[in-house]
Amino acid sequence: MSALTESTAAPAPRSGGGIGQSVRDSLVIARRNLIRMTRIPEMVLFGLIQPVMFVVLFTYVFGGSIKVGGSTSPQAYREFLMAGIFAQTVTFATAGAGAGIADDMHKGLIDRFRSLPMARGAVLTGRTLADLVQTALTLVVLAGVALIVGWRVHENIAKVLLGFVLLLFLGYAFSWIGALIGLTVRTPEAATSGGLIWLFPLTFISNAFVDANQMPTFLRHIAEWNPFSATVQACRVLFGNLPEGFVTPDAWPMQHPIIASALWSLLILVVFRTLAVRKYRSATA
């Protein structure tokens, strides 16, 4: 009887392991989250409203009153502004990523995933990939709105696409910060607050909305070495949106913004992905 029991016992399901298995699992989780987004369209809609409001408000309220490159021209500020709005939009998606993961943790969904034979990091990777797709769609809509209000690019299509790639890279890197926050806090509401409270000083103490040369010295240095500022500056260069007479700061990230943007995003991605996966393993142990 014992031998019969041992011979008929079903083996526990095991993950195939390896990079291929991890990729497949991550894509499955990403698909799950994308389907969820389509069933809750207000998630995408509300994600679009805020950046569109920023575009309209900054363009028509502050345009003509903020000096950039020695000019207060509304058109000059409009083109100067858009790279900052784009970068702000991709980084503010951090709060949504954190809230989504915190919600899954709160509902016990992560525990269900943990019981399946799947790669541990796939849950977080799939979630961040789905957020990346949503961010890309938001950028497409936002670029259309920007063109309507008068934003224009003055470089070739390859440079423009590279600018959007850098934006998405920054957004994907920051989504891992959101993942770590979502795994650390106890409720989705706390994740939303925790994901936004540090983003406001990060985005406003930067070159996103004003010329950093006009800031007090200590704030200017912070803005020039801000990872967010590097991506904004890179996009202005790649879009051809630096206003006439604009003086590029001497700081290395501002002199080499494309390289600085890629390096900053890569560093943030490596550090926070490592921390988030480690936190995920300890939280579900």
C-alpha cells in the first residue's frame, strides 16, 4: 500500500526556471494587468487628465510671464515647457504603480501568485511592464495635446524618438521605486501618498518648468544634478526645444544630458529593482 501510494502521488508543480521561464511569467502578469486596465478605463482616463491640465495651465497661465533664454515669448516657453511636462508625467506614474502593487498585497493576490510555479520577480516585472505600456499611451495622447497648443519639434524623427525612449526608460526605472513603496506600505492609499510626496520636490527643484540658471545657487546645483533634470535637458536637445539665447549650465549632466539621462535611469533601475525583488521575497516568505 505504501509503495502504491508513493507511485501514484502527484509531484508538486515546479517552475521551469531560467530566463525564458521568467520572461514568460512576466508577460503573463503584464497581460493580466493590461486586461485589468481595459476593464477599468477610468484608471487610464484619470491618468490622462492631470498631465493635460498641466499642459493647458502652464501654457496659458504662465506662458509669457516666465523668462527662458532671455525671452518671455509664449512660444519659446511652450516649447521649453513640454519636455518637463513629459518627464513629470512618466515619473508621476510611480504613484499608480505603487498603489496597484499595494492593492494586490492587501487583497492577498500576491499570496496566490506565490503559490504558483512561477519566477518570483515576474510579478513585479509584469506589473511594471504593464505600467510602461500605459505610460507610453499617455505620452502619445499628451504629445497630441501639446501639438494642438503649439508645441513643435525641430529635429529629425530619429532624435525625437530617442527623446521619447529616454522618457520611457526614466518612467520604467521610477516604476520600480513605486513597486518598492507598494511592497513597504500597508494600504493603496498610503502607497499613493508615499509615491507622490517626494515627487513634487524632485520635479519642481529641476529645470522642468523654469531655467535652473535663475535659481539660488544651492538650488541650482541640486537641479543640475537631479536625474529628472538630465532627462528633461536631453529631451530639449533631441526635440530642438532649447530657446534662442539659452545658456547651458556647466554641470556635467547638463553638458552631456543624453548620456547622463541613460546612466541615471539605469542606476535607478538596477538599485530599486534589486531592492524591490528582495522586499517582495521577504514580504511573501
